[in-house]
Amino acid sequence: MDIVKAKDLVFEYIRRDEEGNVEGISTAVDHVSLQVAQGDFVAILGHNGSGKSTLAKHLNAILYPTEGTVWVDGKDTSAEENLWTVRQNVGMVFQNPDNQIIGQVVEEDVGFGPENLGVPTKEIWERVEESLRAVGMYEHRKHSPNRLSGGQKQRVSIAGVLAMHPKCIVLDEPTAMLDPSGRREVIRAVRGLNDVEGITVILITHYMEEVIHADKIFVMDKGQLVMEGTPKEIFSRVERLKELRLDVPQVTLLAHELRKKGLPIPEGILERKELVEALRNLK
Amino acid sequence: MIRDITIGQYYQTDSVLHRLDPRVKLLGTLVYLVSLFCFHNPAGYAVALLFLILCIRLSHVPFGYMIKGMKSIMFILMITILFNLFLTSGTVLVSFWKITITVEGLKLAITMALRLCMLIIGASLMTLTTTPNHLTDGLEKGLRFLKVIKMPVHEIAMMMAIALRFIPILLEETDKIMKAQLARGADFESGGLVRRARAMVPLLVPLFVSAFRRANDLAMAMEARCYRGGDGRTKMKPLIYAGRDYAAYIILLAYLVISIFLGRWSVMTELLTSL
């Protein structure tokens, strides 16, 4: 069963000059169709301005399609009566951790979502505890979010979404403002949710190392979906990725260059281990 | 600079006053503040002072910490004292040069100063023992009856809570922008008032822009987490009156009765004697 499905999705916004006159129409998302199966870990890659964030906002009914349709768990997101079910089913984590934490204490922030859903008090506490434990932030539950590191704040944001019991979590560049160790923390937490809790994850990013374990990758460029496949399939096409101004993991690039120079190494090597193995088998 | 103002900042400790329902504290503070202006005789002051000392002892907040916060209002206090001291007419006590101090002036200055001090300590006692979140919760629930006249009570409380949450973030941001502008040769220190005020422009403009951007992001994040106003919302930490809250109400009522009784005593005795 597909948790998220988009068909011929188009989103246009009107650019205006300072006086408010229409300057032109920009198409941020251009006829995108995609399907995400329940329980998958999906990554959406793309350069800045490729429309990936705009696409993400459609999955949570923050934006509505200009044309086409988006279904979440079989429900049309543009129908008014589905709004809250859609938003509960698809949790959204944004880029800046400071701008999405509402509570002054970690546990209060995590409780914000369930409070909005009208969950009874006792159950809110249970959900808060279980969500904070899932991201490994339970011991910080009484702290002020201002005292936490970026990675910790972002994990609190994830817990806040988790407490709403979503079927799917969309993360819109959750690691863009973090240092490498914070990035690792967050990605580990996200992968844990996917592996252990079976929650569908849609990760939007431009860090390639974060997507090599994904079940499926979508690549966007200028609002269109240009590539789709497993990480191996995507990263076998190094030249095409370079055309799209996307980085390739270092190991993959090295393997690719070696192959170009004539070494019989397979394309789409994603991890150092694989490359070592391939080089060993050369003899 | 802004961090130095300790007046009314929450003081983390455990006491009966800390655990009290915020609604009790809000009403109590209000009643106390009003009561300060209801009496005109020493007995009334004594009762009010006694009540305040009792509350301070109950709060476990060190007195020195409270006094430290008072420094920032010393100036206003001094002005009040001086104005009352020199500008009240009546029987002359001392007189030199152009300055005369009257008995009435002296009395008024002392009582006004005492009143102001009690007022400020009384009010800060509430904020010292109540977290901002608790306070907004208390306001929201305590003022819920205003919804009848279409007051957006929940929205106001939510705005207060968010404002409080963002104070440290915006302070940090101000600091960052200030440093960035200083690095590019901005001068916030020298010049007269006008020049200094003008120097704030390159600080305030980016600060406002970023605050609006943050507000936009936050609104989106709240909506994404199904926020839709106060209707149908449950509370993680609901406010429920406990035994101690009722006890506090009774004590408050007792204080009110005593202070009115004492405060009006002189008036009543006068009335009685005139009869």
C-alpha cells in the first residue's frame, strides 16, 4: 500500500515586484508523479531551488497543488475535511531546529502535537516518554531547548512529530544547519525509527552520505523528477549526477574514476568496504 | 545588559509557593497590590508587611536575590521619595535655602517608599515562584470567562508563551548581529543620544527581518503539528486545584478581611466617637 502518492503534481507561484504587480509565474514543481510504499526509507535529492522543499510541503497539506493530486494514506490532501488526518499521518521536520520548537521545556514541546490532537492527558505523557526514548533524548526531558546542541534539538523536533503517531515522517533538510556529529546523531535516530518502528521516512537532503542506505532515491531538478531508483542505480550514473550539480560520495567518485582509467570495478560503489572488496578481487 | 535585570525572573527551587496553582498566585498578587492602597494607618502597613514577610519565608527565595533585582528601580524610588519630600505643603519641619521639608511630606515620602517596595516585591514574588509557562497557563485558564465577550484568551496566552520562548534566541541573535556589524566597522558606543540611536538601525533592521522569518517558520511548524487554536485542545499539564490551593484562598481572604478591618479602623472609631 502506498502511503504517499502524487500524480501530475504541479505547483506554481506568482512572482510580484515591489508594487505587487505580477512579474511572472514560476513553476516550482512540474508534473511530478511518485509513489512511496509504507515502511520505506526514501530520499529526495536535488540542488537548491530544485523544488524538493516545495514538494515536501505538499505531503503535509501546507501547500496545495495547482494541478494534479497528492494522496496521503489514500486521502486527497486538497480536500478540506482530510486536512487534520493528513497532517497527523505525515509529520514534518524542518531545517532550523530553533524555529520549530514551541515549548520551553523539552517534554512540553514533545507534548505540543498530542495536545493539539486532543489526546487525553495521561496518554500524552506516555507518548512523550516513548517518543523521547525512541530518539534517545529521554534524559534531557526537563531541560530547556536553548541549552541543547543542534543535533539534540533536531532530535527533539523528531520526537515532537513522533508523539503524534504519524505513519510517515518528512524531513526537510534536517541536517543542513548541523555540524557533522550532529548530522550523524540525527540520521542515526531517523534510521532507527525506520528500522525499529517501521515508520516511512522521506528524507530531503543534499548530503549524499545520508542517502546511501535508502530504499529508493528520487532526484529532482528544476521542479521535475529526473531520476528514480535504488542508491546503486542512482550512483552508477556519476556523469548524470554531475550534470545535475549534485555531489557523489567520495568512494563512489574514486571507484568511478578508477573505472574510467580501465580498472574493472563495478559502478555504483557506495561504501569504502565495497571498494576494498572490489579492489581485492581484481587479482 | 538585558540579562542583568533579575527582577521577576523565575527562581528555581522547591517550596509551597512554587507548587501553588498559578491562578491562586495571580489573584493573590492582584488582591495584595490593591490592598496596599486601601489603608492609611500604621496597623495596615504592619499587616501588609507581615503578610509579605510570611510569603517570602514560604517561597524559599533568598531575600538578597530579591533585593538585587530592586537595584534597577532604585532610580524611580528615589524620585518618588524626593518629590514627596520636597513638594508637599504643610507644617514646616526644617527649612534651609529654598528647600523646605514638611511633616506631611516626610510622612508621605516614607509611606510611598514603603508602599512601592512592597508593591514591587509582592509582584516579583509571583514571577519568582512561577515559571513563565505556568503563568501563561494560569492566565489562560483564569481568564477563560472573558471568552464570553469574545476575548481571544487562548491566543493571547499562546503569544505570550511563544514570546517568552524566543527571548533568549533573539537576544543571542542581537549579539551575533552586533558582533557582525562591529566587525564591519559599525560604532555603537560613541556619540550623543541621536547618533547612538541612529547607529542602532543597522542592528534593528536585520533583527526584525530575521524575527519575521522565524515567525513564519514557526507558524508553519505549528500548523504542521496540527495546531488549530484552543478548541478541542487537551493539556499535558492541566491545572487542577489541590488542597493547598483552597487553603491559600482562605488565607488570602483572611488577609483581606484583616487588612480592610484594620485599614478602616481609624475611620470607624472616628465614626463611632462622632456618634
